[in-house]
Amino acid sequence: MLAALAAAPAVAAPTPFTAQPAGSGQTVHAAAATHTDHGRGTPLSLTHLGRQSRAEVITQAKKQGLETGTARHGVAAYRLTYRTITPDGRPTTASGLLAVPTGSGSRPLPPVVHTHGTLSYRGYAPSVANGPDRAVSVLYASAGRAAIAPDYLGLGTGPGRHPYMDTRSSVSASLDMLRAAHSAAPEVGATLARTVSLTGFSQGGQVAMALGRELDRGADRRFRLGILAPVGGPYDLDGAELPGMFDGRIDPRAAVFYLSFFLTAQNRLHPLYHHPAEVFRAPYADWVEDLFDSDHSAEETAGKLPERIEDLLTDTWYRKLRHPSGALLEVLRANDRTCDWKPGRGVRITLYSATGDRDVPIANTSSCARKLASHGVRATVVDQGADADHHASFLRSEPSIARALPVAR
């Protein structure tokens, strides 16, 4: 979960538009809201981020270690800013990446949503950074799809702090990004097909599962769930992820980062403590909340945190996290229901993970598969091996995902 796909991508400056229509000129601003609920999913602006030839798509993807056999077209990429809601239901805005193939004809494009992993710095989000999450989305688009990558709340150009691991708001922001992309697609000469494929990595694996549940329940009748292919998701915080931080399955430094981010973010939503010193030892209590303000890079943040959980947490909270109860347990369980549902007919689920993952142990995926099985759903589980770490689990899974996703024909 520590980084979406790799560390520290460079921030790319948007290519300014020079003429209308959208896709060839300046930022286009949408007019009136068309949805209820504070205009959720209404596009506000569409900023052209540039075009890449097929050769450039392949070069960018290879730099990120991605397999490029599915690349067919050049791609135009856009930052889409749209209306959505905060965790408590107030109106706000968020941003995300929309990428479409060039020269692919006029047929509707199958949409694929890629939800990214843990990012604590807004500047690394897909619509802002020319990094790994953009590269994989552009690669998906190059095959003949509309690729959609939400930045989530508080990342990209969205205001405020990111409500990390608040599954509900990550899903609402991602669903509204899909709605906004549907509305904005004609501005870039495209239309979206109805059947949506979902994939995501790490935190995004959990978001993809939960978004799939909402689409399958009919959250928006314009969309129908097709393929669901998450990688390395933390589907079981209480039973797998949190225990793994204390029994050695998770790298200690990664555990420190995740716990610090999770506790400070969740405390803003569901008060768990009154003062950081109740949870965090000195001197970390003095600055830990400020480190996760969405404006500090992961490298800077990690450099100001200890290497072990024992050095991060007070004795009281060390014990509390080993044996959660009360409000803490409720928070964990509220985010642990992403696999507890039965998809409708025609939905294909493949869960990717790796025995060697020391960020999100494979026990999370096993737990997810069991919950699905309890509803009579047999998901395909792919273990990328004991020699694959968190990042490698995605790189090994991506070719299979890219080949399975539908394309415009």
C-alpha cells in the first residue's frame, strides 16, 4: 500500500489547450450540474495533459516495468475535475485521469477503472504525476479502452487531506469520477460502453472490490459490472493486515507508515483519541498528524518516522492495536466488508496477490476469497509467488489483466 506502483514519480505539467473543442485547446469548463446530491459526478473542467504515440506509450510503460504487448494506439490524456462529496456528505471536488485511444474509430470504448494504492502526497496522484499509475492507465487505453483513474479525495487537485482507508468515500469519489468521465467523454470525441471493468492495486484493490459491489447493486444504471481484477488489496484489516504488522509478515517500516497514516486519517472521521500523545511516542506525536496533510512526500514523511512500531506507539496503543476493541474495532470492521457480497451473473472476479508480499500479506486475499465463497461465488485466486514483493505482484499480474479486459472492436 505504501506507493501506488513505485516511488516518487515526476510531476508533469499539463499541456495547455490552444483551440476548441476539448482535446485540442484550453481547459474546458462544464456548465450546469446534471445530477442530484450536490451535482455529484458533474464535470467541472477538462484539462488536456498531452498526447502520446504508440511508441511513446510503450517507452513510458517499459520505464515502469510494465509489459506492453497490448499497446495498439496512441493515447490522449486529460485531467478531469468534478463534483463529489466528503465523507460526511458535504459537497467538494476531486480530480482524476481520463485517457482515451487516438485513431480507434467511433465505437463505444469499454471503460476500465484503475484505483491506485497508498499515496500520502497529492502530487503523486494519476492526474498530476506522469508516473506509474498514469503509465498503466495509458497502457490500458492504448489497447482500445477508456481508462479512468480517480485521484481520490484530498489528492491530485482536490482540496483538504486524504481520508486514508475510508472505503466509503474512496468509492463515492471513484463512482463520481466514472460518472464524470461518462459525461465528459463526448468532449474528447469518445463514448463509453456500459460494461465497466475494475482493477486496482493495494489500497486500490480494496476500493475496486467495494466499487464493484456498488455498481453491482445498481448505484448507477448507466453502468454494469463486468470484470473485477484487484491486486494485493487489504481486504481484511482486522484479521490479516493488522495482525501482520505485529507478527513479522509486514515489513516494520511499512507497518509504521501505514499505521501512522491510518490512525491520523481515521481520527478525523471517527475520533479515536483526543491528542496524538495518547497514541504516538515523543517526539513523533509532535508532528505525525502534520506529516499526513497530503502535502508531504512519502519519502519526507517516512524519514521522520521510526523504523519499528514499538518506537512509534505508546504502550497503551501498542496493546490496543494488538487486540482491537470498541471504536477502533468498529473502524476496522467498517472497512472490512468489501468482499462480503454476491456479484450478479456474468461478473468475473480474479484476485491477484503474492506469497512474498510484505506490505499486504496474501492472507488478505485468502480472506476475501472465503467471504465470496460463503455467498456461493468462486473467485479465481492467482499467487504470483514467494519471490514477488508487493510491487512485483502488480507487475506480474498486469499482463494478465491487460489481456483479459475488453477492448473496442
